[in-house]
Amino acid sequence: MTRSSAMRAAYALTGLNDPSMGDERERDVILRSYSFALVLAMFLGFLASILLAVVGLGLWSIVPIFVVGIPSWAAIWFAAKEGVDLVALLDKASKSRTRLVWAGTFGFILLWGGALSFHILMGNPLVDIRIDIGDDAGLGPVLGGGIGAVVGLVAAIVALKARSRKTQRQLAAADDD
């Protein structure tokens, strides 16, 4: 099988074909541990963005959100290159896991948005630790960045829901055959 240079690089980076992956059981444990680490890193990135918003660095709080999104998009890309529709598989997630993910997502949005909104409306952060990062960027970029992040998140949710409905229709059509 011929792989693109990007996929060869991905395989080299992950070491999936390396002897260090061990036997089948060890490989399974290694991949599960990396999955756990990835999810933990994403939640820590969200926590970092909340903390930055709480101390009044609203514009900088957007950076961790984008950074934690990169592994998710990379996973979707990698799976697609291997012929697996990761987004479609999300439709098979248990209801309890789906509720947990959505509760965490909305909890993050509420905490992050609340800290940003407080700073924007009151003119001072929830916790003022007197950080001087140079010239004051002003309210416009912070507000624009926050609105852009929310619009991007809503667009991603709408796209995932549309994809989910399409997958559900395809699964229903396949069941009818």
C-alpha cells in the first residue's frame, strides 16, 4: 500500500510499526493510555483557557482552545486516511458518554464565556493579578476573538450534527436493504 508522505510521517511519529509497541495486548494498552492522555490534555487546555480568562487575559485564552483542537482534527484526518470515518463512529457512542462530553463542553463554555463576559462588562477580570503584557490590546480584539471562537464552536457543532444525521440516514438505509 502506497502512503502519502504525510501518512508516512504520521506513522514514523507515532511509532505504530515500531517494536516498542509490543505484542497485541501491549499495543492495545499503549493506545488506550495515549487516548486517556489526549483527553486529559484537552481538558487541561480548556482549564488553562478558563484560568487565562479569569485573570483577564481573554485574548490569550483563545490560544489553548485552538491548540487542544489540533489533536482532534489530526485524529479525524488520520482515521480518514486509513478508511475509518471517526465522526460517523461518534454516532455509536453510548448515551452516558455523549451526555458527559456535552456536559463538559457546555460547562467549559459557560465558565470561559462567563469569565470573558465579566471582564468585558465590568472592565476588570475576576481575579486581578496585575499582568503587564505590553500595550493594551483593547476591548475590540478580545470581544472579536471571543465571538469568533463561539461562532466557530457553533459551526463545528452544526457540522457534526449534520454529519451525524447523514450517517444515521445511511445506516437506516443500509438496514432497510
